[in-house]
Amino acid sequence: MKRLISVWALAILMAGSAWAQGAAFEVRGLYFWPVEQTFQDVYGAGVQFGGQAFIGLGKHWDLWASGDFYKKKGELTFSKEETTVRIIPIAAGLRVRLPVNQCCFYISGGVGYFLFKEENIIGTVKDSKIGYLGKAGCAVKVLKGLYLDAHFQYAHCSIQPMEDKTNISGLSFGVGIGFDFGLGETEEKWIWKEVK
């Protein structure tokens, strides 16, 4: 938890100096495919929802922070009793953008704090661990400020709520809608003034 607080504290400090270079906010939905076979057998793939915020650090760089919520019901392997899993990743990192006309391609990476909870007839187990995320995608401008986003994301995290480790890593395809408050525009205007 201390590491998560440190990540968010760094994000807040950087946001204070970078706010003049724009910001963006987005809500999104993702379809999550777990990589571990045991997890797939019990829960399969599922939908998660969340949001993310971006603070401009210049013409091409952003600081980002995100939070998502994933909850899925499944069946225990042997008893077939109902079981429910909940995963909440809270993350922050850096993104680099490459604007091309109305499109903006990007790649990003960061660190996250994954909260895990599983409930079934056997009992309730909880754990939380640090993990890592990588993402690549494209945002397309629809109207002034409004954009649509599509991306692939890979999240890696292993937890150990009991004796054995559980890999809750997975690949996600996400779509979102957001509003851009001028990411990267300040630097361009400053350069133009210098040239003039």
C-alpha cells in the first residue's frame, strides 16, 4: 500500500507542474482474457469497466492514472459451487503519443496495485500486490475535444492469497470515450511564439 501511495503522490506532484500543458479524461470498458489456465477454467473471460486521466508533460508525453473494476462469477472445478472473483487494479505511468491527422497512436507503461478478492462456499480470500501494465492503441478525434479510443492492454500480476500463487495476468481489448483539454498544445504555441 505504501508503494501505491508513493505512485499517486508522484502523480499529484507532476500534475501540479504539468497542468498548463493539457489534460484528458476517459471512461472505458475492457474485455479481459486471463492467461492462466486454472483461472480460465473457473471464470473464463469477462468485462471490466473503469476510467483514466492524463496530464500533459509536453508535446508527446503524458502522465496517466487509471482505475478499473472486474467482477465475475464462475464454478469451482470439482464441486461446481458458485464462486465470485473481484479484481481492482489502480495504476499510474507514462504514455508517448504520435499524432497523425485526426488519429493519435500511443504506447504506455506503468505500475499498478492489484486488489484481489474471491468468495465461495469454502470461504473468502483477499490479497493485494504490485503489478505492471503495458498498452498500445489509437485515439480518434470526433469533435473538438471529444475522442474515441481503442487499445490493447497487458497486465501482469501474481498474488498469493493462500499457499499457492495465482497468476491474475491477462490481455484486454478496450474501447473508451473521452475529452481532451488540449494535450500538447501549450508547447506548440510556445514554439510558434519563439519563431515569430
